[in-house]
Amino acid sequence: GMISHRHMTVIQNLQKQGYPVKVVAAAEIDPAKLKAFGELYGLDEKDLYADFREMLKRDDITEVEVCVHNNLHTSVATAVMQAGYPCYCEKPMAASYADAKIMYDTAKKTGQKLAVQISSIYNPQTRIARKMIADGKLGEIYHVRSVGHRRQGRPGYDMPNFSHSFIDPKVGVHGPLFDLGIYHLAQMLYI
């Protein structure tokens, strides 16, 4: 999907800055997408897997990034941690509190790190607001509000790189609050 390419852009930028990171394998259930991904990022055919569970049997993996549909985060991330790898999972953590709790409990049980990609907590305005509150500059916080608008760049509608399954009611359809609102919610809770 589209987000895996974003992850690869970040990894390539880290490599350019001299960080010793290397993608050693990838998994994708769609054979055409898997082949294209491997060709685009220089991965040998032997390093491409239609079943991520087979990929997890490798001995040269140090962490796994989970870039699957929101409803699959729990099953894939828990398998990654149970296989003995730290897991960096796309947002939202899971499709329900119960699923998120399963992921959290799996991280505790296996001793593996679990990180969820919520970049909004790292941006400058978040850090500044958090410091202002910690320093008592805003007084007692009793109400917060966040507003977001997105009339273009809607996944599944007018973003060609997004799969239509993103808005297919049989697969997902959680809506913008679930997919993008998580940035706002996480930011407010973190601050």
C-alpha cells in the first residue's frame, strides 16, 4: 500500500544521513505489488514474501514495520512480537480498545518494543505546547478542542495510490476520525 512507500522514503533519508539501516525483506499478499515493491527498492526475489509469517523466520531481521490495513494491525503486530521482533506499527494502534490491549499485553509478555506511528506528538507545536503546560504558563487545562478539515486527498476517493479497500465496508470504512483523527486525539492527550 501507499504507507509502505512513505516508510521507505524515511528509511532512504536515514541512509543518506549515514544511519546504518537496511531493508532486508518485504511481505505483501498481492504478487504484482510485491514484485513492483521489490524492483523499486532493490530487493531480491528471495527476500519477498507473500506470507509475512515466512518472512518472520529469517535470522537477519532486527525489527519489523507493520504497514497493513488498520483492521490487521493486531494480528500482524502480535505475530511479529511473538516471533521475537520489536514492532513499529502504523497508526491507529488497532481497530478497537480490545485489540489494542491485545497488542499491549503481547508487548509486555514477549518483552518486545511496540511503537505506534503517531508523528503529531513529535512536531514542534506539540513540544512547545507540552512545555508551556508543564511550566504552568496556560493555567489549569479543563477543555481541549481540535479541528481538522480534509476536502482533498481523501483515501480511497481522490488519492490514486490508496486502495479502494480503504473505503470498502467489507474491509474497513472507519472514516476520517479513525484514520486521521488519531493524530489530533493523540496530540491532545500527549500534551
